[in-house]
Amino acid sequence: MTGRSRRTDPSVTGTQPEEADVLRDILRSPGYLKALALCALIGIPVSLAAFWFLVGLHELEHVLWADLPQALGWDTPPWWWPLPLLLVAGTVVGLVVTHLPGAGGHVPASGLHTGGASSAALPGVLLAAVASLPFGAVLGPEAPLIALGGGLALIFRDLARAPATPQSTVLLGAAGAAAAISAIFGNPLIAAVLLIEVAGVGGPQLFAVMVPALLSSGVGALVFTGLGRWTGLATGDLSLKLSVPFPRLDVADVLWAVVIAVALGVVLHPLLAGARAIAAYVAARPLVRTVLCALGAAACAALYALITGRSPAEVVSSGQAGLAGLAADPHAWGVGALLAVLLFKGAAYLLCLGSLRGGPVFPALFLGAVTGVLLAPLPGLGVVPGMAAGMAAAAATTLRLPVSSVVLVILLLGSSAMMPIVILAAVVAFVVTELLPPGPTVAK
């Protein structure tokens, strides 16, 4: 262009300021800078709370599923063990939903959400999570952590007597959630990416939310890492220790990754639609029907134990420990056991998604990994590429967050060697899921 720059040409910019100018104005505003500083400070107490929350869940789960059965004379929990525990879970969650503000948090079948953080809802969210997760719900802790972080951030803002503006509510809620979620994923990057992708903002708003979320999650990760080393307490290890080296990818791996992604998208999509239908069914009579769904999930674990002779603990809970065991020794599972855990854990996952409280991420990763191991003998595939493609496809189908799914699986694998097929599987599964009929919706 001649005579005047593109920036000042009204035919190009019109009456709206350019996005760079909008972002610069946001970053220079005193209110935003104060909120940014508060986000950094909030990352410390939020990460402390998230650490002890996860430690408590981990320790209680170990007591219920390992220490108590051993104290009663069993090496592993007997087949009926899930029935009384999940009865307790269903009863408590049903009471929380019917009597406490916030209904115990979002229904897992509706996916992950960052909005709606509330200090009033926080007691119910924590109680429902403590009743669900250690007692055997086939769910992960990420959704309660998001609610915990967001709610605590707003509580600390009020205690500091900071201005309660709509902008500060959004920024502090996202920052608190990112600080808390970095505790379970063990990495501030995946926490920030996940929260940004869930929020679904773009342009200057993306940067306005990204900066405090990344800052708070980074501070939280520092505190969380230091606490873990100092106390020696475990919250669950997210990294996988694979029993075989990373192979060199070839054309067969790429082709099979596409097949796995399409298959998981087609299979998991109706499962998630069924979970939303169950959520609508439970909403009509929350107490009774939550208990029924919890007992249904327990029955799945009990039948798995009776049929296979293996522990019912392989079906219940998030699958985080099972995923690590599967990666360390995939050949310890026969084909029959792999098929059985896919069937029964998938059915229990469906029931828990629609009734109990938690997050959808880790069971989906486990089911995807099992699928990959089951299909690993296919010509030219192998265990590691199969697991990588399966986890990426299952995560993208369940979350509908392809970027977060890729980052999460690469983090789990601890290497970028499988990145091409992880990206391919996540994108293909996401597209397949979006092209299928959406199915029923559930109130968030």
C-alpha cells in the first residue's frame, strides 16, 4: 500500500480497533495487571489444597481397595467387594444432589466445564467427589479439581477484598482451575491448554485468559512438585513406564492409527450419548436412580471378577493405576481379559458418567490403551503405536478437545516419538465424532 499504512486505512480496519491494539489495552489496564498478580498468588494456596485433596483421595482408595481386604484375609478384593462401596457412593452423591447447592458439580456426561465456579457449591462438589472416586466410581478427579480451584480462587479474592468484577471472576476462576488441574496432570502446560480449549475463547480474549491460567498453573506446579518431594506422599503417577522401546514409525502404523481412530470414534460416541440419556433419566429422581446406577457399575465389576477370576478393582475407579500396569506389562493380560475389561469397564463408565461425580478423562485413556494393546498383533502395528493411537482417539472422542488430547498423550508417553500418529488419531477421531449425530444433551 502507498501513502498510508494498513493499520490506519479505514477501508481495512473500519471503525473497530485491531486485535493487537485491543490486547495491548487489556494488558496495560491496571485492573488486569492487578488480577494477573492475584492469579500468581492464588496459585500457591490452590495448589496446596489440590495436593492434599489428591493425597486424601489416593490414600482413601488404597485403604478401601488394598489395606482393608488384606486386613480381612484377602490378597485381592473379593468379587462382591464393589457392591457395598458403590452403594455408599450412590447414596451420598444422591443426597448431595438433592440437598446441597450446586448438585455436587457438573454431571460428567456433559464433559469438562470451567464456568460456574462458586464458593457455595464447593462443599457439595468435594463431598460428592470423595464419595465417588475412592469408593469405585469409574471416573477421574479432573472435574472436581477444576471446581475446587475455581471456587477457592473466588474465596481468596473475597478474603483479599479484591474487586468482584465480571472480568476478575472469569480470570481468577480460570487461573484457580488451571493451578488445581496441573496437580493431577503434573504439568502446567497441559493444564493451561486444557482450560483454554475448554473455555473456547479466541482473539484477544484468548491471550487475556491464557496468561493468568499459565502463570497460576506454573506457580502451582512448583508448589505441587516441592510438596511431593518433601512429604513423600503420592497422588498417583501420570507417566507411563513402557515395557518396550519406542519403535520407528512406518506406513502401517499410520494406516492402523486411522483405523483405530475411526473405530473408537464410532464406538465411544454412542456410549457417551447413552451416558447423557442416563443423566436425564437420573435427573428425574436423583437419589433412587443414582443409587441404582452405582449398583449397576458395581455389578459390572463383580461380573468381571467372577468371569475372569481377576480383581474387580481393574474395572472400578479411574483406571489410572491400571493404565500404568498395562503399559508396564501388557502381556500379563490375555485376550479374554482385555475383551472383558473393555466390555465391563465400558458399561460401568457409561453408568458413572450419567450418575456419579468426577471427570471423564482417565477411564477414556484406559479404554483407548486397552484397545491399542488388543489390536497390537495386527500386521505392522505393535503395542506402543497401538496404545498411543488408542489413547489419543479415546481422549479426543470423549473430550472433543483435540489439542489437549494430543498434549496429554505425549505427556503420558514421555516422548515425542509417537507424535505423528497421536496427532493423526486425535484429529481423525474428533472429526468422526463431530460428523456423527450429536444425540441427547444434558444440563450442565
